[in-house]
Amino acid sequence: MHLLHIDSSIRGDWSVSRQLTARAAAVWRAAHPDGTVTYRDLGAEPPPHLNSDSGLARMTPPDQHTPAQRESWELSERLVHEVKQADVVLLGLPLYNYGAPSSVKSWVDHLILPGLAYDPATSQGLLGDREFVVVASRGGGYGEGTPRNGWDHAEPWLPHGLSMTGLEPRFISAELTLAPTVPAMAELIPLHETSLAAAEKEIDNLWLPASAQR
């Protein structure tokens, strides 16, 4: 068994999403003591965004690639290969300016690779036969009844962005993560603690038999 563990937060040790993906990776290792792990840090080493020099590699025959297109295509191949090697993909997804980090958008763009991530003739996704766990963190509250309900554009976007690949994310989310550090949110700390505890419990049960879940 093989786990692909991906972080994307730029907050280092302050990051709740990193803390939660580390917890999930530890739970996975405990359930698969002989398993192996590949780690990718999109926050520290973001994939380059597709641009006018590189992006057309996906629409240009390989034997006509420019050097920039060839380099971009080869990176996309490596990123797709990492996913293909994994039985489980674990992604940390913080919310930045009401959307996904740009590094995650770039990672997704690189994964949309014809012939490797999807069949261009049939549009069938080729990466769907694996578990995809997304641990999302949000500094504020975006649920029903809140002033910013619907402002989280990361979680609704990701399944659509990856739909061509066949990857289907399962989300585990923690909200109000800024409450302990922002004085104006102090009264929301109990709600943050409840949300965090629920996310931790769901993570702890991820790879347990149903009979052992708490």
C-alpha cells in the first residue's frame, strides 16, 4: 500500500491543515505498517502555473514541443505518476481568499493530462481507482446561517476541477481555525474546538474497521 501525502499551506507550523494531514498520515501508517509514503509540499515548492510558453504542451504533439513545453509536460507526467502509484491520496486544502491556494490550482492543471489522466477519445478518467481524502481548513465559518455561507469556493471547485481524472474527493473539514489567534473571534473558540474535534475523530476512524470506529 502506498500513500501520497500532499500539503499546500504556506503557514508552516501554524497551519491547521498541515497538523490534520500529519495526523491522517500517522493514522494511515498505523493501519498499514508495511506501507510507503511519498510526500509533496505544494506550499514550499508550488508547481509552476501554466503560461503562454508552457501551457500549450497539452495541445501540441510531443515531437513539436518547445523546450518550455517539454519541461512542463514532463512535470505533469511526474505529478500524474505520483497519483497513479498511490492507493490513497491525502491533500491538505486551506482556504485562501475564499478559494483554493493557487498552488493547488496549478497542481490540478498539471494533472489534466490527456492519455495519462484521462482518455482523450472517451473522456474517461484514468485516476479514479484510488481513495482521495481532502482535509480542508477554514479560518472562518461558512456553513448554513452564517453571514458568509457559500463564500467557500475551494471545496465546491475541487471535485469539478478534477472531474476529468476520475478522482472523487472525500472532504474532512475544520472551521473557525483563526478563532484562537484573532481577538475579535474569541467568542467563537468553543465552536472552533467542536469543529476541530469532529475533524480529528473522523480522521482517526478513516482506516479502522467499522467495528472499531469510535
